[in-house]
Amino acid sequence: MLFDMSEMIRRPCPALIRFLILIITLGALWLFIHKYPRFNTTRIILPRWIEVVKYKCDLSKPCPGNKFAFKLLSGAANVVGPSICFENEMIMSPVQNNVGRGLNIVLVNGTTGKALRYRSFDMYSGDPKVLLAFLKEVPDDALVLVASYDDPGTKMDDSIRKLFSDLGSNYAKQLAFRDSWVFIGARHSKSKSPYEKYLKNNPKENKYSDWPELVELEGCVSPKLV
């Protein structure tokens, strides 16, 4: 069988076309570099629509002047701890090594947005009276930020559930073993808090075998939770 060069020229194969395009591209790049030796790639300015703009707590948009930015993530199973960010301050997180099994709670000044105090409470083998005392001392003007990790419900008794319900929680009364939960509440709330997510531990639907998927809550909040 004779090799027909004229046929190859008339109908070039895809590999040959790609090779020729590569040679032309490299040649053009070589000419450009030699023609503009002072060209500096660090001075390239991306179009505004390509630029990535980050707002407080990595939100996709800024909060109005009268509201605070926040992002809460519950823990993932018993492997990755939760995180609580408020007004661009990462108050609790695994990186800071200040989170623990159970409930991780931050109290924030509702006027200034500054963190007042934070603490984790072991709800599997810890003393629930410690959490009860903590919740009873929540200041009237404080926001209460909560993120669960591993097991938030085993040691939660009716008195603790009532206090969380009084802060505006919709799910505190049903929180149980290894559920995922994030919540923002405040004292003397006139209605239930709109800032809450809950995922029940269900072995048939869990993402992490014995634990449900983590839950995430983010947005803008005012001192009055509206």
C-alpha cells in the first residue's frame, strides 16, 4: 500500500493540526517576550467581574450597617470541630483549638458586636449543671451563638431545653444524641429565632454513618434577631 502524501495534505489528521497550532502559539509567545522584555505578569489587572471579593466571615455580600455578619458550622461527625465567626472574628474553631464535644457557645454584645465570652460544654459525659448556670447568666443584651459537635443532646435535661427555647430555639426540645444543630438566640425574644438549623441523627439517612451531615448557618443579624 503506497503512502499518499497529497491525500494527507488535503485531509490533515487532527494530531498534525494540534501540533501546528502548538508551534504557532509557542512562536508567537517567543516573539512577544523578546519584543516586550519588561513585560511584568504581576501587573495584570483582572476585569472587575472576575475579581473575588470577600466580605466579613466570607459572606457573599456585605451586611447592612445596622446588622452583624455571622457564619456558624456544626462539627462533622466526631472528626472536624465546629466554627463560629462573628463580625469577621473567628471566635471558635478547630484551628484555634478551643472547641469541644457537645455544645460550643459564644456570647456576643448585641450593641457592639464584640465577643463577651465563649465555652464548650460536654453533653455526653460532662456536668449539665455547668451549662445550666452559664445560660442563666446570659446578659439581656447578648446574642447567644451555638454550634454542636459530636453529641449535643445526651445530657440535655428539661431545664436546659426550656432555657434554649426561651432564647428562641425551635428545636431545643427535640435535640437528641448526635444531632447536628446551629442556633442564634437572645433573651426576651418576642418570637422564635429565624437563625437556626437542625438535622436529626438518622442511621438510614446519615452522611457520616453514625452522624448526620454538618449544618451551616450564615447571614446578617440584628440585636433583636430580625
